[in-house]
Amino acid sequence: MNIDSIKATVIDDRTKGIPGGTEPFALSEIGRKGWNVLREDLPLPLMVLKRSSLDHNASVFGAYLASHHLSLAPHGKTTMAPQIFAEQLANGAWGITAATANQVQVMRAYGVSRIILANQLVGKGNVLAIAQEINADPDFDFLCFIDSAAQLDNMARQLDGVTLGHPIRLLIEVGVVGGRTGVRSVAEALTLSNAIAAADSSKFRFAGIATFEGVAPGLDRSVEPVADLANTLLEIARSLPKAHYAGLDEFILSGGGSSYFDIIADRFSTLALDIPVRVLLRSGCYVTNDSGSYKNAQDAAKADPHRSWKSELKPALEAWAYVQSRPEENLAFLTMGKRDIPFDSGLPKPFKLYRPGVGFLDVGQCEVFATNDQHAYVRLGPGTDWRVGDLVASGISHPCTAFDKWRLIPVVDDEYNVIDGVMTFF
Amino acid sequence: MNIDSIKATVIDDRTKGIPGGTEPFALSEIGRKGWNVLREDLPLPLMVLKRSSLDHNASVFGAYLASHHLSLAPHGKTTMAPQIFAEQLANGAWGITAATANQVQVMRAYGVSRIILANQLVGKGNVLAIAQEINADPDFDFLCFIDSAAQLDNMARQLDGVTLGHPIRLLIEVGVVGGRTGVRSVAEALTLSNAIAAADSSKFRFAGIATFEGVAPGLDRSVEPVADLANTLLEIARSLPKAHYAGLDEFILSGGGSSYFDIIADRFSTLALDIPVRVLLRSGCYVTNDSGSYKNAQDAAKADPHRSWKSELKPALEAWAYVQSRPEENLAFLTMGKRDIPFDSGLPKPFKLYRPGVGFLDVGQCEVFATNDQHAYVRLGPGTDWRVGDLVASGISHPCTAFDKWRLIPVVDDEYNVIDGVMTFF
């Protein structure tokens, strides 16, 4: 399958966001429907992707990668949208990152040829699925995280009696005490590297080391834990026996979510070994950014003279809903909830109000303070004029938990005409 | 379309839960694949539905409804699974409840003939979608909530120039101060009822009053707000001019989620009017119950001598994941996260441990204390023996945010053989 097969997908009004009564149509036709969000052609709630912001972010982030000699395998779990993966690869991404075997399966279905499973591969169903993909395509380059000999044993057990066309490439994951997965010390990394060196080389091959700095404890107070973690990886890279990577084309050093990637990149870029070092970021949220936690992370980087990231990403996701009720003077409800919008890392921020027949009006003082499955609770400030039937657009926080609530996200131009549609595969 | 069309849906390994490399197959074949969760035939994470618990809950809840002379329009937003709707209707449900126009569209696509939109209908795209469904089927009985004259005006404006085959039936929603949607007083209800009486009767017809008691403030301290709210509805029903419901076949009095439905039902059943009263519950979560907030609600009812609900529902949803890492003595990670399991109303509770080649073992002391998109953080007590590659089953809290994370949920027997599959439409 390829992206054309997605464009050929027949959509009907069972899909959230598609007007009731719409006859089934191929996704490729969506831009010719003449639908406009402000004309209320589509039912709300509705999540939309702004084409201009997507393009802006791709351009700005691409320029940063090029000028800093960085590779990118954007985390595909963010969008799980093969159409976006295809744009990212066309823009020069080295590969796509996944978090689960199922995500690998989706990426493979749409022809992604290099996948980094930034997670522990373990368990029969998962390992055999990867083995099958490897054996189906000699050009499929598969890398995954490993953080214990027990995991290596588990993978080896699943592959007992299986011949692999080429080996699984392993990235030793490094974590911090009190953090998430990953070895906790240089000593543990060396022990695991020895185990990999001793394993069946037709099945497993060392490829480098990796981390995810975004969950390091203490980040609520300062960014020091990021630098500390990066330094630990550098120490591990310098401590590993050269024999463990002799003969490789390159040594991969990977980290970088979408909040502290510049710190990681700056540190990692100082590593020199006997073989080339590929500094590989895995940022996933740069592509849409947001109006909450990732916007704040951008602002923090810009305000910090020691940070090298100074560019501006734009929020590409907007959630549209109706004002459905004004039951009390300062209380309003929007027709969107936990099924439609992220709520795990800050609630949506209303920023546009459109009144049919009138036009855009001042959104006023308003704060979403709670959500139920299908409702958003909004506190209104004095004088804020929201009426039942008004359309309200909100910026969201945490793209990863926005995409997963929509099977189809209309892509709009700056006038809110629907010009395309992106399908997700969660 | 009907349920057979769901069974004919072609599934492949892009769908989460389906083994990598599986050739596309019709859903109706899933029970003949010979898949077993404990044999690791399926990739994890995996959400499963236990057939025996579903049947048990349907039977127990059905007996309660029958003995208390109650009608049920189960909230379909919980599962958004037409296969489950069909079972509920076959078990005697009076209709199915929806929360959005899109959910109505899905239900209509699978032939549900009576739908209660337990929410405000508002906005062009939404109102016209409903009008189209009404005009396409004279037997489609559609009811929705209304809580303001502004909403009535909005609906009327969308329907200006539209002829409806039969009217939209309106349920006045009653809420409480500091709560969610709904009129706040008897006086507001009367004003709104007058507005409905004055509206175009070919488009709008009063049908009764309704509430959702589950979001009343103060429920963290006692169940009194539920009884108070029920009493307010009774007062409104008795205060409405008889002319507003004269000529109707029945007066609908609706409430009841899955935590306090017995209190609502007991109060509502005391109402006597000149026309028959239909006490209509909308419980959605009874069908699967859970191992968290709804289990606690059941336990609280059983412990309260003033509550009439004394039956036992069983948790039908289980989330299975691998132990992927044991990076610290008392810390483990499971291969499941915000993409797979509910996290808004309590985190999953591990309750079974299965070690391949060994069998079920004591799950030990363990607590999921955090989740990321694709990881669960687990604190282990002293001596708890979890190994990388072990399978762990967890009970979940809040079915509504469990179903929406899976497009296909395998149905299993008590030996974890996959015997069927339920598709969701979120």
C-alpha cells in the first residue's frame, strides 16, 4: 500500500467530522466538497489541521536540522498518520520512530523503510511480527531500544529456530534513577553491551545508544537533568569497548523529544569516535506544536540565553465546538470533551469566537476548567459575550492525545476551507 | 447497514491488536483463528472483553429493570459499538442514548430506530443531520435535551424552510447550580416549557424532563445531591401545565448513569400524572462495569441500607500488557499507556500475572502510579516477582475512556480464547 491507497479510502458519515447524510466518497475528493468550517458545513466538535502551520513548522524545523547537521526520525506515535510520515520523509527524515509493534505494522503497510522502535521489543506476538517484516524486505532497516539482558533473552527465545534475513539493530536505552526505562549507569550499559556482543550476530547487532530526556525527574525546576543525561550518554559512548562497534558504518546517538532537543543535540554533537556519529533526534510534536505544554517549552527555550533553539513553531491543531449552554451567568459549555480533545497536559484554550451571520468577535475572558466525556466546562469573565450556537476555536495542549481522538482530521486553509484530510491509524 | 456488515468488515494488521503479518480477513472469521491471549498469539498491549461478564451484566441489569418497571436507553457513547447496541436492544432496551450528532449518525447507520440525544442539539451541521435522518425514516423516533430558549431559537433557525416528517421530541434538561448543563430551577423549566409550547409543533414537541445526576456537586461527600435533584425533577413534572403534555402517550422522566441509577429510579417511580409516566434510565457503563470508579460505586450502594441496588456486576474489560523493563528494584514498566487504557478516573489495577511456559503466578504487591503515551509506571512491593516478558492483566477504571482507545476489541472466553471481536466507531 502507499499513500494513494489512503486517498482512495471511502469515507462516510459514520466518521466523526463528516456531515450527516454525506454520500460515501473517496478521501481524495474531500477538498472538492466545498466545505467550510465557518459556514457550519461540518458538524462540531471538529479538530482541524492548518496547512499553513504544518508547512511553516516543517520548514523551520528542517532548517534547524540542516544547519546543525542533525538527523531526524520523527516520533510517528504523535500523529500515526502515514500521510504526515510521507511528508516528513519527503522533507528528509532519516526514518520514522514507533512505540509499539502495531505502530511498526502501520508504518510498514505504507512503505516506511527505516523504523526506530523507541521502546523495548518483547513478547512472542511482538517479536515475531518484527521478524516477519524483516524477512519480507531486505531493505527494511529496523532498530529498537534495549535496556536489559532479560529483554535480550526474551527476544532470543522468541527467535529460537527463526532465521532472520538481517539482524535487529539495538540501541541501548539510558535512563535516570526515578525516571522511566533505560539502564541507570555506565556500568549497566557496559554489561548490556557485553551481552549484545555475545549474542547471535545474525539476529542482534549493536547500533548505538539512546535516551528520552523528556521524562527525567526534576524538569519542573530546571533543564539541568537534560544536560546531565546527555553527558551520561557521552560518557557511555566513550567508555564502550571499540570492539563493540568496530566495523559499523556509524554510531547512533539518539535523543530528543520536542521540548529539549536543542540541549540534547548540542551535547551529542560534541562526540567524536573512530567511526562517524549520527546524532538522531526523534521529535514528534514539532510538526503541529501546540498552544499549551509545547508552546511553553518553546517559550522557555527562547527565554534561556544558554539554549540554542530560537525559532518559532506555530500551532497547527485547532478544536472547534459550539457553545451549547449558558446555564449560569459566568458558566458556559462547549460541545467537546475527553473524546475530542487532550486533557492530560492542560486543557484547551479558547482563542476565537465566530458568530454565524455576524463574524469573528472578541472571545473575551474564558477558561476551560474541566471536561467530561463530551462536554467542556468554561468559566467566563465579566462581560464575555458567548451565545448558544456560537462557534469557538481552541488551541490544544499535547498533540499526541489530540490525534488519537480523530480517525480523520480535515486539513484547512487560513479561511477554514477544507482542502484535504489526514487519516490516523491508532 | 446492519450488524452483518460489521461482521463482514475486512481487518488487517494495521488494526491495533491484530498479529503482524495476518492476511486480511473478515471480522466474522476472528473466532476461527485459534488465537489465545496467554499463548501470546496477539501483540500486547491488548484490551479484551470477557463474554461471560458481558452476559452476566446484561442478565443482572435486565432483571433489575424488569422488577422495577424501568425502561433503559443505554448510553451508547460508552462503547460506540453497534454490536453491543444490538445486544442491548435484543435484551429489551427502549432505545439507545447518544451524546453527539455523529454518534446518532453511527447508530442510524446500523438501524437504531429510537435515539435519545442526551445533550443539547445546536448548530447548522448538527441540526440538519438530524433533520435528514428524520425525513429519511418515518419510524425514526428522535429525542434530545433542551435547556434554553436560545437553543430552541438556534434549532428553529437551522430548520427555517425545512419540512420535518415528524417533530423532534424535546426533553427539558434539569441541572443544579455549579453543575453541568440544564435549567437550574422550577421557574426556568416552566419558562422553557412555555417556549416549547409556543414553538412550531410540526418541528418540536415536548416529551418530558431529564437530568444526569452523576455530575452534581457534592457527590464526593454524600449521595444526597442525587435525591435532591430527583426531587426537583418531580416538582417540575408536577408543576408543568397539563396542557404542555396533554395528548401525549406518555411523560418521560429520565436520569440515571451507572452509579446512582437506583436512587433516581426509586424517586422517579413515585410520580403519577394523568398520563403514563415512563421512567427511563440511560446507564451506559453497566454493560462492562469496571475495576475502579464504577466498582466503587457498586460497593457504596451495597453498603448503604437506603440504596435498593444490591446486585453484583462483573468487570468485562481487561487490559493486557508485557513487563518490558525492571530498571530499578521496585520499579517496573508495562507496555501500555494513555493510548491504550483510561487514565482520567483512576489508573489500571494489575490483578493477574502470567509467565509464558510457567503459568499464572501471584501478581504480588503492585501499583500503576503514572502513565505516559505508551508506558505504565508500576511500583512493586517487596518480593513481588515480575520479570521482563511476563504478561500482566489489569482491570480498568472508566469504560468510556477504554473503548475509545480501540477500534477492535477481541471478545474472549474464560480461557482467553478469542471467540469474537467488537468494533467501535469513535
